[in-house]
Amino acid sequence: MKMKKFKTKIKIEYKRAVIYCRVSSERQVRDGDGIGSQEHRCRQKALEMGIEVVRVFQDPAVSGGLFERPAMTRLMAFLDDHPSELFVIIFDDLKRFARDTQVHFDLKTELVKRRSARLVCLNFKFEESSTGRFIETVMAAGAQLEREQNAEQVRNKMQARLEAGYWPFCNPPGLKFIKHPIHGKLLMPDEPLASIFKKAIEMFADFELTTIEAVRQFILAQYKLHNLNRPLSLNGADKILKQPLYAGFVGYEVWGVQQRPGHHQGFITVDTYNMVQERLDSIAKPRLRKDYNEDFVLRNFILCNNCHKPCTAAWFMGKRKKYAYYLCKNQDCQYRRKSISKLTLEEAFAELVNKLNVKPKAREMVMAQLIDVWKRRVGIEQKKKTEIQRQQAEVEKNISAFMLRIANSTAPAIIRQYENEVEKLAAEKEGLEQKIKKQSYSPSNFAHISDIVVKHLEKPKNLWENPEFSTKRMFLGMYFSQGLPYDLKSGFQTPEIPLIVKLLTQNHQSKKMLVEMPGVKPGSKTSQLSHCSQD
């Protein structure tokens, strides 16, 4: 007689629980106690079930549309660390668990199927049936729909406020939000950052700071004067120069909102902002080393006399203290790893700078060359303005065409579309008018800039002895842009310096020497320079 086999159903007991809480915004964290109330209700549920709560995992200001969340990741890691135990995961609402259908089921797979956890929700009962799975899918999809609708509403409100001339995003450094009785949340200058950035931007526009690195070093020096412990990268300095909010403009091209005057007050003028943008568009943007510092000012300018590659520099640890050296790192060079003491090198360089004596009457020659360059720049600017006037006429023609279409249309949707096009064209026209009004190469600008240039060229020793790192780097860029060859035995070799610097530092020649010798072609650089200065 065969015995019947009975299948025994093993009951799995869950005696321990973990709680998961989440809110999606900083405002909920700052102004409410959503996470605290969620935890309280979940603990009451655990008490009713007669199970012990061993851990609480909180995700403050984290979107429910994300799978990767800090607290959820820690929760999974906790379950992995206790593979022999079974846990109940309690959460307050299905929306706290996830607000995306795909994320919902991905999390459920990770927690239930792969880690054998049990999900308990205070406002929803999980059922492993066709009807239960359908209802769960609908609820998860409803949570996703609500999240996406909320996001659309927030974006529409932010875009409307942006179009009205208000900045709806986070404030940049140098500006802060205040509650205005009429305008509501409004930007205003934040001191002392606003004054520091204003001075740096204006100095860059006036050519007193010649590079983005110089702007960065100037701002960092100002931070020290104001006892501000703030870092600033090269990219951060670039963003400061390009920030239209500082000039009182708002706009966000990603949403199709063109740049327009805002209701807040900037701390730089529109002309200054436009001059800076033109400078940034026209100058080259080389990749600068992140480790430029005041310890090795000559780095990247010192060349190995054997391979003519730029030398690097570093601190080396001795028996008792550190020592600073410049050295060649070219693997194919015979002087590779042959170090030069920083003190020895910079003392030799100071002697080289002392030999750059400015000769009398050289200033007139340099001014003649600056005038020649300035005239060419004025001619280029005039050609640009002629092109802008042509574009302006084309824009006005298009505005007239759209206005005629609006007059002949009756459909509100089409009229609104035409009006939007007219608004875009009007903004473009205003921008073109601002460009025409601006005069970058005016006589007053020339007097100011030429005075700065000549002053810097006339006093090289003062520039090198200036404590500002940016000033020293500017001096090196002006005088030794081609590099300084240095030999380990004989020291500095004859450097290649710009022609304008040669005119200032070489012995002044008589007027007879400035006349091109007959029958000699081509003429010397000096004679060519003389002819150019007569234009």
C-alpha cells in the first residue's frame, strides 16, 4: 500500500523591520516635518504587527523618480549584510516608495525577489494576484503621472516668471534673494562679493587683467583681504565674467526665453558686460594647468636649453625640510631629471629683468605702433557695425511682414504664434541696437589702454617685483611668450622677445637709420615699422 505524500507549507516569519522615509524637496525638509511624521506612523504600524524596528533609512530631498538614492542604497546594503535574516520594509505611502512605474517594479524586484524582504505600505496592500498586480501597476502609474504633472506645473510657473523679468532659479554668488513688497522674491547685490566681482569684471574689460587666470588670482586675493575662505576654479572665474545677471539681464535659452532686462538691479553696466563678452569671444582660451601657484611663477616659461621643452617644477622632500626645484621631464632629453634650484633660477631671472632698461625716446615709437594697431581695430569695428545695420534692416523687414500677417489673420492660435515671433524679433533688434551704440575703440579708451600698455612695458622690474601672482604672469606673457631657454652650465640664453619690447629696451637709433636703404629689399624690421607708423 502506497503512502500519500502531503506537501507541508512552511510559514516564513518576519520578526524584524526597517523603515524607509522620503520627501522630494528641500522646502519640505526645511519648512515641514514630513520625514518625522512618516517615521512615527511606520513605528506605530510595526507595533501593531508586533515586530521590532532595527533601522530607519531617510532620503531627504530626493526624487521618487530615481532608482539610485542614498538611503535606499544603504537599505539594500543592510539587507545584504544580514543574508540569514528576513526583514519587513515599512513605508508610509506608495508614493514615498517610488513615483515612477519602472523604478517601482525595479525596486520591488531588488528587495522582494532578490533579498526576500516583505513590503508593507500603510495605505496599500500588496497582493500577489492578477487583480492585485493590476491595481499596483495603476497606482504606480498614477504616482508617476502626478510627479510629471507637478514638474510641468512648476516649470510653467518658473518660465512665466522668467518671461516677466524675474530669476526663478538658484542665486549665483554675488547676488542674493530678498522678499520685495511688490516684486516678491527679487535678486539684489550680496556684499562683499558683489563689489569684488564688479571690480574684477571692470578691470578685465579695461585690459588691466588680461587673462581669466589673472581674474581668478585677483578675486582670490580679494577674498583674503575680506577674510573669505572660498575656493575659485578657472571655470568659476569664467562663469563670473559671463554671468548676465550681474548686468541686470535674465534669460534661459533652453526654455526659449531670450535674454531680457530683469527687474533686479545688477552691479555692472550693460556696456561693461558687452565689452567683456567681446573680449572673451576674441581671445584664445588655452588650457591652463590646475597647479599654477605662487611657488613656481616661472613654470611653463622656462625652457630646457637642450630639448627646448617647458620645464616643470615641484617640491622635493629632503632629510629635514622641503626644497623647490625646476626640472626637465622630457624622456628623450639628456638633462631629464636634472634639477635647478628655484632660488638660483629666480635670482638669475631677476638679473635678466634688470637688464631690460627702457631707452629714451622709445615711447614715441611705441605709441606710433599702438596708434597703427588701433586704427586697424577701428576699421574692423566699423565693418562689423555695417553688417549689424544690415541685419537690423532685415529684422525690421521681418517684423513688418509678421505685423501684416497678424492684421490679416482671424485665428487666435495663429495670431498668438505670430506675436511670439514678433517678440523674438523685437528682442533681437534691441540686441543689435545695443551693439551699434557700443564703441569699443573710442579715443578715451585708447588713451586709457595705451597708458596701461606703455606703463607696463616701461617698468618691467616693477612688474616682476609686484607681489600679485597675476601681475607676474602677465609680465612673463608680455615679455617672454616664446619661453626662456636655460642652460644648466651657462644660465639663461638670449630669449626671443616681442618687437615692441625690443624697441623699448634696445639702443635708440637715429632717424637716418629709420629710412630704408635704397636697393635693399625687403627693408629691415625697423624701417618697416617706421613706414607703418606714418599711416
